[in-house]
Amino acid sequence: MLGQDRDVDGAGHSAADTGSRGVAAARMREIEWKYDAPPGGPVPDLMGLSRVAAQSDPGGQELTAVYYDTDDLCLARAGVTLRRRTGGDEDGWHLKLPNRPGTRTEIRMPLDRDVPAELYSLVSSRVRGRPVRPVARIQTRRQRKVLLDDSGVSLAEVVADDVSAQGLGDPPTSDRWGEVEVELTGGGVDLLQSADALLHECGLVRSERASKLERALGERLMNARYAATVTEKKALSTAADVVCAYLRTQRDELVDQDPWVRLDEAEAVHDMRVAARRLRSALQAFGRVLRPEETGRVVEDLRWLGQALGRARDEEVVAERLEAALAQLPSDLVIGPVAQRIAEYRAPHEDTAPAAPTDILDSRHYMSLLDALDDLIEAPPLASDADRRATKLLPKLVGLAFRRVGKRAADAFTADAGEQRDVALHATRKSAKRARYAAEVVLLATGDVAVERTIGDLKDLQTALGDHQDTVLTRYAVHRMGIDAHNAGENAFTFGLLHERESEAADVSLDRGRQVWHKATRAKRTRWMR
């Protein structure tokens, strides 16, 4: 995997150089604002900005970039750019992935003739094995100034670009324009905002385009976007319209998270698993809208993906809980090499280690799942009630899922303490999760505050029972550690103490779950499902 970003507090430009398959790669967080400007114009003078004490002129650059994409421009449509650039001091292959508006992460690799395998992997969930070809060539004549604070530290780079672009489609196109960019190198967003006000006074306006490539592709990109979204523009009136719109959103989220999982970004695995669960829950809850006999294989593949990505998560949760609990104990109650045993538990073992996320995402199984999701969304297997009015049918189907939660909760909350209750509580949590995600589909159709309130109730129940399940896993693990310590001739007192504290935490989370469910089942909160 490529390395994690090293974010600089308040800064917009940071880097981490790592090795990936023996090749050096640099990963940058890019925060820049673009402005439309006349071709050949000068670099704006921003010396009046707060904190800017001086500016340096590192000289002009002549840059040539060839952009690569599939024939249907799947990367450009998603705001992703893949280019081979020469000239200046950043020769090489650059892949830019959008974060939030105005922010992108750029992964750079050394100059080579072909697209590096590492970069192709990061877009593989979009290109699906298809070749990427040159789609545009952009030549830029760049003037630069670097804004410095009173210590000589770089705050931002301001550039004026004279751009000549050729679209390499059929027929080929050409265009020329100017633009100004302000990119943070050490300053904060407040510097961008101040620069924006000053540039606005100079008659410059923010560009509507996120990249030069958007303008270079012009009408070709507009047509590709229209073709990809024409089915999404219909009114969400029928049950099938709403369910498919929800599936499309979660499919897109799954694909969006793919490169971040590969880059080992914090929470990316969690977010991808949540998207998989939401897809699965919608397919399972709305069998009267989409035929289960034709969605069952996708449901099972989504379950496989969630489980495969989550196998390492349980061990992480247990280790984190135990490390936190151990840190809170007085030192005289920590007897023996307890921390070492917890660290050993966290460390993967060769014979039991789960597959790395990159191996899962590189598998044929995963790519087949993405293709199957696309097929299902583009040609949904409509069931008998697919054409019914969404606001009439979907709430009733969520009501069925909600009542299933109730049946499981009644059994779980009245069961005696022990393994059977733990299993029942875990089943209740999974049922609550499914009902919550099904309710999100209804919220898409109605926007009803009552639906939103139920979603919050189910999330609170899911959280409480999730905390309980974490105690179940942790108690089991700490019990095994205590036995191993005893068998090794160590004092197992501390493990017994940790076990007792987890038992107390289990009781607290169980009580919280009961309270949440009691609130969620009040008649006035469930009226919308009838």
C-alpha cells in the first residue's frame, strides 16, 4: 500500500514518500482554488494579504500533460484525473482523487512510458479491466510566485497559466484560455478566503471547473455525463425509482471508497463495509420491489465483501478496548507482561491472518460483484409491486422489518445472561441495522422528520448493542489470554480484573439498549409505518 498522508496543522500541502512494489510514490494533499483569467495575464499581486511578508519568483515553467481515461470517460465523470506530465520540477505520472470540494489527493510516481500498475490499481473499480488511452493533451505556460511569511516559510503558490488544450477524440478539438490558481503550501483556508476577496476585487471569478481537463474535454465530457445520468433524472415516484436511486448512491459510495481502502485511509474500510451493508439491506427489505430470486447472488456477494473486509476489525476493536482499559488501571494492579500479550493478540499470525484489503479488492470475486451491481441497477429485476407509489408501499415494508426487530429484541432482553442471550442480542443488532437502512430508503422518498427520528432510534439501538457485542468479543479474548498467562506460569490477576470490567460494561450497554428500544416503540414514533 501507499503511505498515509501526513497532514500539517492548518496547511494544505503535505506529502509522504513510500515504497510500493519497489517503486517510490509520493502522496500529496492538494487544496487550491482556480479562477478564470485572460490568457497570458500576469500573476496577481497578493502581497496585501495578512501573514504574507514577502514573495519569491521561482521562474516560469513549460508543462505538457497527457491525460488518460476510458472511452466513456469514467474517470473524468467522477472527477478523477490520470496524467503523464513533463516539464517543470514535477515530471511523472499523477493521479488526482477528489476529496471534498476544492481538495484533492494527488499520488505521484516516476516518469515511465506506461501507466504504473500502482495507479491503475487505484482506479480499477472504475475502469474494470478496460484500457485507458490518451484523451487530451494540455500544454501550459506557467508564471509563479510563492507567498512567504516573515520567517520565510511558504504559505501558498500563486500561478498564472496560459493553457492550450487538444481533445483527442473524434473529431479532435482545441481550445485556449487563461486561469489563476492559488494553492496552499503551508497556510490555512483563511488565507485562501482572503486571497479570494482580493482576487474578486481584481475582477477574477472562481472557475466552475475543477480541473483543466474538464474544459479540454468540453462537449465530449458533457455528453458522457448526460449518458451516464439520464436514468437518474427521473422523478422518484414509484417504489422501484426510489429503491434503485438508493442502490445507485450506495454503489457509488462503494466505488468511491475503493482507492481510499487501497491507500489505507482511516475509516475507509468501515465506510466501504457500511455501503455494502446498506446495499444488502435494501435488497433484502424490498423483495416486493426487486425480485429476491434475481438479487440473491448479489446479496451473498455483498455479505462476503463485508465479512472479508471486517475479519481484522474484531481483533483491532478488542485490542483497542483492552489497551484503553489497561491504561486506566493503577500500575500496582498490572501484574506481569499484560501489555505484551495484548500486543501479541493484535499482531496478525501467518496461519490465521485475514486477507489484506488490497487482495480482496484485486480479486475476481470483487470485480464481478461490481459488474453485477451495475447490471442490477441498470436493468432492475422488477417485482409485482415495483410500480406502486413509493410513499404508500415502502413505509409498510419498513414496518415489517421494524416488527422483526421487536420480536428479536423481546427474546433477547428477557433471556438469562449467558451465551444464548449474547447471540440473541447480536441478532437483534443486525436486524436493527437492516431496518435502519431500509428506513433510509423511505426518507429518500418522503423526507419525513418522523422517519428520520426512527432512523436515529435504530442507530442508537445498533450502537448500544454493538458496544455489548464488543464486550462479548473482548471477554472471550481476555479469558483466553488469562489462561495462556496462567499456563505460562504468569500471574493472571490483571486479566481477571479486565474481564470483570468488561462484564460491567456489558450490563451498562444492555440497559442502554433496553431504554432506547422502549423509546423507539412508542406509538407516536412508529405511526408513519402504518
